[in-house]
Amino acid sequence: MAKTLNVRISDDIEKRLEDLSLKTKRPKSFYIKDMLEKYLAEYEDAFLALERLNKKNAKYYTSDEVKKTLEL
């Protein structure tokens, strides 16, 4: 089931979105949904990476250690 989301955007972004919408004859919502679909996964991945970096028991390796372990 589709949901509605209200978002505040700057005047500049609204103008750019409006211009794009008029030029392409597509609704602004088309571009908003498209951007969310394309970039949400990237934000999720970034958050997951940050979460892993902040783990107390995380072990970090230097590039030399990785090369040695992988025999590169």
C-alpha cells in the first residue's frame, strides 16, 4: 500500500525540480520516488558501515596486513 510523505525542501531545490518536471512533462513526485529508490540503499549501506566501525570489538587491519594475509 502506498504512503504519503510530506517533506520541506529549499526554494532552490523546488525550482530545480519544477524546471525538470516541466521540461520532461513528468510529475515532481516521479523524480522524488526515483531518487529515493536509487539512493536509499546507499544511505543504508553507509549507516551499516558506520555502525560496524563503531563496534567496540571491531578489529582493524592496515593495508599491509591485508596484503600479507591474502598473500598479495
